[in-house]
Amino acid sequence: MSSKIQIFCLFFLFGIFNAIFGQHCMKCAEINSSCDPSNRPKIKKYLIDFHFTDFSACANGTLCLNSKCMTLPDLGGDCSVTKRCLGELSCNNNKCVSENYLGYGENCTKDDDCSGHLTCTGGVCANGQYPKCDSREECKVGEACYQDACIAPLDDGKECNSNDQCQILSSCLGTPKICTMPLTAVEGGVCDDLTDCDFTKNLLCIDNKCVSISSIEAKNCSSGNDCPHDTYCVCNPDSTTGMCKSSRTFDGITKEKYIIYVDCMRNSKCPYVDDITKESCIYKRCGADPLENSKNMKCKSSGGSSSSSSGTSHYHNLIRSDKLNPPPFSGFKKFQSNDEC
């Protein structure tokens, strides 16, 4: 093999390697602006069959469809085009509807109305195996599901073995383990979930430890894999080194506001449900979860929900870090004449 051919092969392989493992930054796209719905970078003559995140990200509440960011329809909206709806809503017969939003003992018309494994029996969401259960929503109002049985939950401060024994949104933490109210753990403290840490002081739960956002955002990165869960690698266009940034923002959420919401959930006399929609008892009595607009804030909207009005905020040029296991590389597949280069 001649040296020219060897050099060409090396450059070709380097290009493929870089496409697969190199830095793939995203940028924020506004509603109706262009986005890249592809999860695979395209190389002339070949398609890389590998897991990638979108190159142009749309805001929360929008979807990249036909290469444009489109607003997701709300309750009752037409989803014939998007095939998806806002939040926890489902697209059923081209209409956005609530499903799995009713709890134990609530009036229903069909099984899909009921949460979890509950069925609509005699017009009421019911658990035919009660008091046996697989999860909390299969139990009566105020009960918890522990070791396959509905029980009265333990009060905060009581010793426990599992989160399942505790009140809604409390966790079984510490040594010895006790049921612990949300927002109790301080920086460096043990946690199982985001709400265990005092996020009003900008703490995140990462690897079962409450960590300050400022310490995360001081970390250098060259790809999303360098950053912990719930963070993104913000690429510096002038350098191969970027900075990790939190994908959440807690602006406007006070500790008092969140605890009021937790207390309302517990005292609402509403059954527990997996999917809280505007038609759920908890939403009607307590309103929306204050944390609802804190997640996936890589793109902030001009309306205050999720995407930058200019599309070029400090969340511009992002690499996701979902810490999920991508599907294994399955090699290359032959380029077809109708594939896009």
C-alpha cells in the first residue's frame, strides 16, 4: 500500500472517530426556527449507527419536528402533527388528554384514567388485590406501599428501612436511618433525590451526595461524559475545553414555598398518582409543583419557561450528560441513494 493511500486511510478513520467520539455541541433554537432532529451525524457514503443527542436543541414545551421547533399542544389540543403533548398529557386519537391522573377511589370512565395498575371498576379506580400493592398509588389516601402491602406511613423523624415507609416526598436517610423531610440535607450530606438537598441553596443530589452547583460549574469538560448527571458541557468555541453547567435553575423557588406545597400534598386528602395533570386532585388543590419549571433548563424561553429568546444564552453550544448507557456501536451501514449526506 502506498504512503498516500495510508495517509488517506488515516485521515478517513480519524474523521469517523471524531464524528463518533468527538465534541458535538448543541445550540438553543427558538420556536419555528431550525433544529436538527437527527440523532446520528451523517458522513458521505456512510451513516454512523450510534447514539447522539440533537445538535440544535428545542426548549421545554417544544418539539423538533420537520426541522423546526414546534410548540407542544396543551390539554384538549390537536396533536395530529406533533403526536406528543405538553407535560404528562397523552396524545390519544389526535387529541391531548389526561391519562393515569386519577387515584384510588376516584370516579373514572375507563382504565386509562387510573394511575398505575389501578383499574376502573364500577366507575371507580380500584385495586382488586387491596391491601396488596406494587406501588403507593395502589393504596388508599394517606397510605404507603411497603413490602407489597399498604401501610400507614411513618412520620418524619421515625426510624425506617426504606423510602417507601415514609410520607410523600420524604426519604429514609442518615445513620440510623430516619424519615427525613425534603430540603433537609446540607452540602456534603447524604441524599437519594434532588428534593432531599436544600436546592434553594443551589444544591444538587449527585452520586448520593448534596453538591453545590458552583462546585460543579467550576469543572472543566470536553464532552458531556465529563459532567455529572443533570449537567451539560458548555463548549468554548475558542478552546477544546468547556465548563460544566447545571441543567436546572431554582430561581423564584423558596424553601417556604416548596414546604407549603409538600404540606398541601400531604393534607389534601387526595390519592397519590404518578402523573399529576391539571385534572388531578392534587393539582386542583395545591397547584403545580414549584419544581416543574426547574428541569432541563439548557434552553430558556423568553416566556420564562425554557428557551433563550435569542437562542444564544450561556446555555448556547451544549453537550448533554444524561449518564445513560447508549446502545453499543453497531458499525456502519451502507449509504442509500435517498439518505441525506
